[in-house]
Amino acid sequence: MTVQMWVFSSALWQDLLVQRGLEVEKVTVLDAPEATNHASYRLFEVRRPDRISSARAPGSFRANSPRGPG
């Protein structure tokens, strides 16, 4: 019996991962070794970019601060 599966393309997965703030470093295709087995998987290697500190710089102020600059 053949069953059709709904599977996202590699490009769509990459787009989804990038939209969530990840960087795709490598995609490895893993196919079954037997010719009769049509299983195929994708292994995505991703990383989260370094985060920039949200600490305020000296002399800066918040836009909604009641005191304003200075």
C-alpha cells in the first residue's frame, strides 16, 4: 500500500527556521540505503545568533521615562 504524505520542502523549513531567528548552517539528506525503501529525511543544522545585550548605554534614556534626557 502506498501512502501519500504531506511534507514541507527543505526551502520552506529553512524559511520557517530563519523567520524564528535561527541561522541554517547545513542541510544533510539522509536516504534509506535500500532501493525499495523510499524513506528520505532532512537533518537541519542550525544555530541561534549571539544576542546583543539590552543594557542601556551611559547617558541614554528610555523614551517613556518621565525625566527625559539628562
